[in-house]
Amino acid sequence: MLDGPRLRHNPLIDQHELERLHEQCFSWALTCTRGRRNEAEDILQMSYLAVVEGAARFGGQSSLRTWLFSVIRNHARSRWRHARRSLQTLARIASFAPNAAPFTEPGVPAENARVLDALRALPKRQHEVLDLVFYRDLSIAEAAGILGISLGTARMHYERGKTALRDRLADMRSAP
Amino acid sequence: MNDPTFDRDDETLKAAVRDSLAARDRALPAPRFVRVWPGAQRPRTHAWRPALAGGVALTAIVAVSWMFLGRPAGESAQPEDLRAATQLARELSSPDYWRVPTDDLLAFAAPPLSAELPSPEGFHVSLEESLL
């Protein structure tokens, strides 16, 4: 329902609706940045700017939520690519292999932290598909739309992601 | 460890993922919308910039116009008079001073002095003082 001010360059978007989706958008940005809060905020801000300035246009073919998720994901991906290139250059210069430091969210119970670690250890696409389908109750087709991949590919990532996550959690459970 | 959560059931796996991501979102709450939203505040925040640029450009145009076009005629003529006076002074101080045409001397008008000279009305010297 449109009941708030429309955006000038995106007339199909109601600002109040965006505001209502804000927490979900931030949560998705957190997933796209693998839990890095500052990066998630930056990406969300860049995404909102693209929406306000009309660089990203909402055509109304999908729901506003899935469209916003795809905008956020695209910004995260381009930023991640840029960061990866910089890191590879730095690694070449300094002759060391890039190695992501283990990351834990403060205040998360140990059992949940274990699942989050296992999720982060999955390939990026598997992680994202499981997040969208399990946590945000989207269909695999909607997840495919957000990630810009075919339904078959999304289904494959979903199945492989589930298997890999189960295996990792089982490994963690059996580890001392 | 008794941990029935991670078996082969999709629903159980889904519940574990949901709980964990919800815990993450509670631990890392979203910033306030207005802090991230660039919408309404941005144009107002930067609205003074075009006005400032316009003001600076206008001032520069006025200054340049005044320098080249708007200067009063008397001010622009002053260097010309000074040049004539210098030329005349040089000719008069030469050994051939008598060659300077009289018409030139009569036509010469010295530029007005810009310095303030003391007025004689301000001096009251007594006769005794003048004799000393």
C-alpha cells in the first residue's frame, strides 16, 4: 500500500515502505558482507543513494523487498570484487596469501555462533541462498532473481549448501 | 553432547539457521533509518554551495569589470600627466633647457597633489617668536 511520499526518481517507491523494510535490508547487507557491520552500513547507504538518485530503477515486476535485496547484493558484490583485487595486489607485493581472520559477533550464544561460522565457511552463493530461503522465507526462484542466477543454478546451490552445512555442523559437533 | 538440532531433517536445519541469523541480527541491530537514508536531507545540506559559487563568480566579474571598464576618467588620465611632467622636467634640467617650447610650458598643467599640506591658518606665531 502506498501511503507515504514517493521518491522523485523512483515514483513506484513509497519512502515509508522503504523505512519499514530497513531492518530486513540491513540484515541482508550483513549477510552479503559476512557479518561486517561497518561494511554493511556503507553498502546499505550506497544502495539507498542509488535508489534515491534513480541509478537503480524499480519497475514493479517483483516485490520491493526482493528488488532492494538485489540492489544491495549488487553493491556488495562490486565492492567485494574491488576489495579482492586490492588484496590480491597487496598480497603480490608483500608475498603473503590473503587469509581472512576468524570473525565472531559479540553477544551471540555459542551454539548460534557455531552455525554462523559454518554458514560463513560455505561458498558465498550457497550461504546467500540458504539465508534467503531459510531465514527470509523466499522461494528458490526469488532467491535466484536476487542473485541474478538461473533457477537451476540456485537450486543446485541450495542443495549443495544444505549438504555442506550439515557436514560442517556434524564435523564441529564431533570435534573436541 | 546431546544435540538433536543437526540431523538430516531440512526443517531442523532451517530452524538452526533461522535462530542463528536472528541472534546475529539481535547482536548487530540496524542503525536508525535516518542515519543511513540520504533522501531529503542531502539537497538541503548542499544547497548553499551553488549560491556560494554564484556569489564568488559575480564578485570576480564585478572586480574585473571595474578594473578595465568602470574606472573614472581622471584616474586613468593620471599616469599620462605624470609621463608628460617627467618628460618636461627632464628637458628643463638638460643644458638645452632653452629649447623647450614655450607653448609646452604654458599648456602644462601639473597633476593635483594627493598629499595634505598644512594650512597657514593653523599657525599663530607671535612677533617675538618670529624674531627669535
